[in-house]
Amino acid sequence: MIKEKGLSYTQAREELIDLLLHASTPLSYDNIKNSLSMDKATFYRNTALFEAAEIISSFESNDKKRYYFIEQNLHPHFICTNCNSIECLKEDIIYALNGYKIESITIKGLCPRCQKNE
Amino acid sequence: MIKEKGLSYTQAREELIDLLLHASTPLSYDNIKNSLSMDKATFYRNTALFEAAEIISSFESNDKKRYYFIEQNLHPHFICTNCNSIECLKEDIIYALNGYKIESITIKGLCPRCQKNE
DNA sequence: CTCTATGCAAAAACTTTGCAGGGAT
DNA sequence: ATCCCTGCAAAGTTTTTGCATAGAG
């Protein structure tokens, strides 16, 4: 997959792809720093590279960048402003916005648990 | 408006409300630091306060927080990953997500101009 | 008069960059 | 052998915090 995009294969890149591919939710550097064997500079350089190659996408939440694999079915990510949890929403809300190319959708608000406890 | 939410009135708060109220697009501290008469600490303290009071809402883009007035019609904000422009989208994509309370919607991608020049 | 808001400066949190050495082809 | 990748450390950016003073009620 790495080579398909014209990037050279390295162990760090494989490790990163692997982590993101199997993640159930978008990951920040902070989320995985303990299980990463690479330096943060390498993490950030490679996520930037993968993003440019359209292998992964990202959004920002709580001053952190979160990265996730681009999949066929673009699904929105939900960020709870109360408990700060991140969720992948099932609904595929792919509306064609005239002329726009959509890469990611992020929704902020209260998740069901937090809304209940208001 | 400030007092309605139980906050005390100050000149800095009025200035801030005024700027955000008349902005055509969400603003970051960086965007308006030159026209602000308050310190950045005051800016951030008050935006946090207004956000808690549900007067304004925010999202993050390019490592910066952007703030905007909460309006009746919740409209999505579009962030172009190429030219970094921010746009308010007209379409009111207010889908009731079962159990979730939606506070803001952010869409990243390519704006029409940038997509054309690809 | 009291209690909160503000400015300033310093700190914190996250990400990026420079450079020298290591690894891929 | 060459050129790109990586780690380390230092710098950069944005936001937050501590503290003394100014301002609102």
C-alpha cells in the first residue's frame, strides 16, 4: 500500500499504517505514543505524508490532530464537548455539495450519555 | 445579551461579542488580534466563557480555534484543505442524530475553486 | 467595598524543523 | 553509493495560568 502511492517502504511507516488501519477511532499522537516505536517527529512527518498521499485524513479536536484511514464510505466523526469522546457515526451522510470535494465531516455536540445527564 | 446569561458586563466582552456578531465567517484570535483592544488572555478567557454560556461555538482549523455566534439555523462550516479558506455553507444540514445534540458541523475538503485547479 | 475581570509575563501543550547519522534501493 | 528517512534536541505556534492591579456592581 505504501509503495502503491510511490512512497518508499520503511518500518516506521508500516507500523503507523498498521496502527491506524486497525484503530476503531481516529488517533492522536498522544493516544498512541506509548505503543509507538518511532519518534514524534517521525510520526508527524509520516502522517503529513500519508495525508498528502490521501491514505489518511485528519481533524482537530482538543488541540490535538487525530488521524484515520480514508475508507470508501465516508462517515462523520462525532466529538462530545462534554466527555471529549470521539465516535464514528454509522450514517453515511455523503451529500454531494455542488462543486465541493468532501474529505471529512466532523460534528461537535453532546453524545447520548452526556445529553441524558444534563 | 451578556447580562441575560448571568455574566457581568465589561467593555472587553462587548467588544468581543460585537466582533463575532458581525463577522461573516468564524474568527480566530490571530484573525482579529490587530483590531482587538484586549489582551489575548482576556480574549481566550472570554471566548471560553461565552462558549460555556452557549453564546458562541467553535471549531479548530489549522491549529487555531475559530469562534462564531450560535444562530438559529445551524449551518456547516467548510474548510478548504488547499487554500485554507473557511466558508459558511448555506444548506441547513440539520439532521437529527438520534440522542445526540449537535452543536457544530465542520466539513473539510476542496472548495470549488481549488477543485477546479486540480 | 467586595469580588470578578484584565494585563502582563511566564508556562504549557502540541507540532515542526535542523542536523547528523542510519537505512532503503 | 546515493538519497531519503529517522532520532534527538531545539524552536515555533497557539492557548492557558499566576499574580497583582483595575473595574463592575
